[in-house]
Amino acid sequence: MKRRNFLHLAGASAALAFFHGHASAAPIGNNRKAHAITGTWFEFQHHSEVEGTYWNPALAAFTADDWEAKVAEIAGTGIRYLVLLDVAIYGKSFYPSALLPQHALTDNDPLETVLSAADKHHLRVFMSNGFFGDWRNPALLMQDKDVHQLRVRAMEELTEKYGHHPSFYGWYYPNETGINGHFDDNFIQYVNKCAREARRLTPRAKTLIAPYGTRNVAADDGYVAQLDRLDVDFIAYQDEIGVQKTRVDESNAIFEKLQRLHRKSGRNELWADVEVFAFEGEVYRSALVPAAPERVLAQLEALAELVEQVFIYQYTGMINRPGSSVTIGYRGQHDLYTALTEAGWLKRR
């Protein structure tokens, strides 16, 4: 599954100095192996209407109070990082923007709401810088000069509007092309162009990508050289279990290979993006539902000794605390919460 420069207010400088100091801190759990879920993606609307069947309407109706309650719920599990998948899609933004019209959501500025709640609960948010243009054509989005300029202007606008939040920890670059032995060179250029803008606007912010094609990584010096070239702090590889490209029993060997390559490079920290969803029917053409708890637990155990951080795609829509006032998604999400808390991957509040 595919998941995606702002600074001129004179009054923002002091707040951004605080943000920069916050972002420069070492990542939680740095230099140890992961034995807990520490991060999750979230979104205001899923890009595929059919995949988001069971949560898109609920998210569109979320009030500010609902978002605050959901962020508090997530923080209560011990998760410390939130990754916003996208700030815009289909030519509309999810926040008040001078660049694009806005999606009609109950909360007029859910991004402000989430960041404020994240400030309160000491969470760290990776801000998306996409999707500007047709997300189904990532090669175009990475190479088109007009799209890049719009992306840069959006990064500037997002920093101006939200850079004062201490929870604004870094950037997530959501455009992707699959790994086919090695990264496509256009992907590396895209990441590095984004990184230049991120450093210009938020010099100490951390950066994250989450590539797919994980099983296809070539265990050679050419791949190590590409890691050396990629100007990004964290690479959270999709385990691709949910999209049925990889079996659970293959995952450990794949991430062992990645661990060896990342150790040889030393440039980017190795994280995991664990897919906790399944498809209700045909892959990519049916609704996403929570995966069987035993499958998810096996996915997590396969990676625990190999990566620095375990992120999931995604809490919203797949996991809900029993009794939550903001339960969304398909039946089974309480079962996954219970299994993960009982196994110690999430804290029980």
C-alpha cells in the first residue's frame, strides 16, 4: 500500500526556537531494540474511498473534542509518535490553506487540534508534505517542477501556521516508488530535495520515509551506497504483510538483511512500518479491517530484535480502546487492542 517551505512570521521565531530544541532531542528508544509499538500513522481521510469504508465517514464527522479524545487515547497506550499521512489530496487540503480549497470536515482545522492535543500529551508528530497532485502517479509527483513548487509553498505555509507547536517534530515524505533491488534514482532525488527544504525551514527537524518493496532489497554495496546518499533520518520499511506481498514467516529474514545493510551504512536508522490491517475482500479493492490479533503479534515478534522503532499502519480505524468514546472502524478493533496490551506491545491505560 502507498502512503506521503514555511517561515516568515516575525513572531514565530521564538516559538520555532523552542520547536527546534525539542526536535533535536534523541529519538525515544534510540540505540535499543524495539519491544513496544512507539508510533502510528493517522489521517483525516483515507485516500482510497473503498479501503476507508469503515472509518472515513466517522473521521469526517470528528469534532475537535473527538480528535482530542482520540489523541489522548493513543497517548495512553504508550505510543509517542504520530505520522500524518497527508495534508492534502484530490486538490484539497485538510487545513485552512491559501494554496488550495479545503475538504469539508466538521473540525475546520483538525491539524491544529491534533497538534495542540499532541503538545498536551507530549507526543511527537511527523508532518506530511503531500499529496499535491494525483497520488496514484508518484513518479510524476516526484519529478514535476510545478508540483515540487507547490509542495515547497505548502511546507512554508505549514511551518508558518504550525511550527510553533512543540509536538511538530519532523517531516514525513509520503510519495513512494517501490524498491526493485535498489531505490529508483528519482526517488532519491525527491527525498533529498524535500530534505533541503526541511533543513531550510526547520533545521533540526527529523525526517522519515516508509518505502515499500521491502522484500526486494538487494543485499549489496550498491544498496548501501544508496542509503549513504539518502538524506533522511529514519526509514520505516513497510512489512507488507497486510497487502499480502510477504508472509509473516519471511519477515524476520528480510529485516535481518536490512539490519546488516543499515549497519554497514550507518546513515539512516532502521525502523519498521507494521501493517495491522487486512482486506475485507480483494487486495486494494475492498475495505480495510483489523487483522487477526495472532497475525499481528507474530509480525511484531518477527521484528522486535532487528529495528529501533516499531510503527504501525494504523491505530485510527484498526484499534480502539474498549469503552472509548471515539470508537471508529470495523468490528474487531477492540480485540486487537486487548491482544496488544496483554502482550505488552501497548500499555493498558
